[in-house]
Amino acid sequence: MLLNRERALRLMEKYGVEAIVASTPENVTYLTDFWSVSHRIIKGTQTYAVLPRMMKIPPFVVTPLSELDQAAMEEECWVSDFVIFGVFYFERSSEARFLSKAEEKLQNLLRSLKPKADAATALVEALQERGLTKGRIGLDGMNLPPSLYQTLQRRLPDVEWVDGYALLREIRAVKTPAEIERLQASIALTEKALLHSLRKIREGATESEVAQAFWEVLSAHGGVPILTCVGGGSRSAFPNVIPSGYRIQRGDLIRYDIGCLLRDYYSDTARIAVLGKPTEKQRRYYEAVKLGESEGLKRIRPGAKAADIFATAVQAVRENGIPHYKRGHVGHGIGIECYDIPHLSPISDHILEEGMVINIETPYYELGFGGVQIEDTVVVTPEGYRMLSQCDRELFLLD
């Protein structure tokens, strides 16, 4: 189970919330381990997961009839209560003597469930039938059509709708062992692909060729490329550089800011390479950002203030080679969304807790020179932190 259910129920009680309605693909999967294809690829598709605070009311999923096969096939989904809507057709072959376990489950679901007319009707009636018609309900509005919100307000007038997306982010901030396992696998795959692509760098190789080598490894192991910023030479100063036909030259910095999605969980890693012998400035600037990250890491522990980690990291970069260094943040939480809380910024009020997973980074971008960056992922432990990233943190020197 991905859901940190104990934390969820504790925070729901703290805020007086009777239930949470999730609307985004990430939050639906987090609450229930249910995965909907159309929810992710067709804009406007509505799937909801509802987590009641009262244990006697089982969590449930509201999803299109066309997605019911996911409930039958998905072995990890721990929720058994489904509410369906819409029109779709499944037929059974007259020639089939036996059905698979998943086919039998789907057939039983089709027999037992009666589709509602639309998503709004399905969600409203499901809440009514389970007695969730008053009090405070957290509503994740990030993938909620305005018309559905208006329907909820009209048909459930005794409900006080509060920000469920913010509550879900707070719940998700502390990861379960299952989440950390997925994050570790996503990071390991990204690092494997990074090392493979580094071997493809030579004078005259294009950024696109290097990126292609990175993607090949991800695809071969089930990863989905999400972040592939690979820039050579002065193009490495573009934070969101898109791999192009630029041909790498000797002496170039090559900046990687890369990641993938593996089993719904993100990785986000940054490393720097130089083709040939680095200049004094290249080496000095890289050492500065690496030391900034290292000093920030030393501050990570339960109870630490995110703003203090930011201040420490920025000051260390300034004192070790880039005196004019400025940043808006030096890291963020990561999980089923690439940017979770906490946010390591000067205005953050986040306090670190054991079990948080954090990306810490100290990038520097200088037009006409290039970019230097290092980014790693750690989990907060009782004593401090444990590195989930395993890749060498030194400047990669390529022949």
C-alpha cells in the first residue's frame, strides 16, 4: 500500500475532515493503488478516490465503466468498492470454456455494478449512500471541473468543502516503505541510464544522441523519460535545455538534469561532465556547488527548518567559489509527484520529519559560460539522512 494511512487519519482528525476526495491521477493512485489509463491520457476524464475518516466506511473509487478492467487486472489495488458511470461494452466469447482470474473478476464486477449516468451523479450519490453528507470534506480540486464543484455544492449543501489537495500533499510528505522502495528503484534506473549515456559522449556527438542513449536504458527497464535536460557548452546554462543537434566539443561542460517515472514514482538527478581537461573556472564552480549541497545535507534531520537548509547551502556556495551565487530554492520533496513538500526555500515554513524524501540541489547558470549542478535524493532518518542516490558526486572527466 502506497498510502500512509495512519498519518492520513491522524491529519484528518486534526483538521476535522470527514473524508478526502482525490481527483488527480497521482492522488487517486496514492490513496488506492488504482491506476486509470484514460485519467492520465485523456483531458477531462474524471476518476475519483474517496478516503473516509471513519474506518467503518470503506474507501472507494469512482471511475468510468471503460476503466473497470483496471480494477480486475490490478493486483496491487487494495480497494474493492467501485462506483462506475458512463457507457462501454464488454462481450464474452461463446467459444471460451474458461476465463482467466482477471476475466472472471471483471465479469463479476460487471454483473454486480450498475453504471451511473455521469461522473457528477456517481460521486454525489456515492457520498450520499455512505452518509458523507455533512461536516468538512477535503476536495482535491486540481482535476475537478467547475461544473462538478457546483453540483457538489448544490446537492450536498451541508458539506463544508475544504482544500483537499493541500491536505493530501501534507499526508504524502512522509513516505511509506513501499514509496521509498519505488523511489529507490526510479533513482537507480536513472543513474544506470546516465552512466550509459556518458559513455556515448565524444567530440562531435550531439546532445540528442546522448539523450537517446539515456532513453534507451530507461525504456529497456520500464522507465518513462520525464526529465531530459542535456546541454553541452554554453547551452548547459539553459535550465530547461532541450537536447538538440548541437555537437559537443572538447572543453565543453555537459550538464545533465534528468529523471524518469517508474511505477508512478519520480527521480530527479543532476550531474556534470567535461569532455577533456576542465578549466580552472569549470572545476572551481563545480566544487562550489558540490560543497553547497554537502553543507546543506549536513543540516538535514528531523526538526530541521527548510529555510535554514537553504541559507546554509547558499552561503557555502558563496564562500567556496561563487561569491555572487543566488537561488530561489535548493531542493524539494519528491514522490508520486516530482515536486512534493518540503520546499527548501528562504520563505518556507516546512519542518523536516522522519520519512520525508528530499531532493537537494545547488544549480548555477551563467550565460556565455555554462551551467553547473548537482542534485541528489535523500530520505530523512532519525539520525539525519540516508542517501538514495548512489552515483559518484565528482565531476565526470571524459576522454
